[in-house]
Amino acid sequence: MRAAGLLATPNTDDPALTFDDMVAIALDGVAASWLPADDARALTDSRPFAIRDGSSP
């Protein structure tokens, strides 16, 4: 469902979720929030989410 565009924010401690999964879900949470666009962009461009471009956090 996430691949189809559903934004998901789980409440779980499922050990099957990888770090990459959790980063993607956290980014979905930012996208689904009511934050102003500039604030959302600042969060998604911040260092903790650098994993998107292959660099380590």
C-alpha cells in the first residue's frame, strides 16, 4: 500500500522493519503533517534523513 502512495505512520516495535523502512515512514509522517512547506522541506533535507541519498546518518 505504501508503494501505491499511502502515507503510513506505524506504532510498532516490529524487528522486521529496517532502518531504511523507518526513515521512509518518518518522511511519510512529515509529508502527511500540517507543517508549512518550508518547515517540511527543512526536516526532509536535514542530516537524519540523509540515508535517502546513500550517505550514512
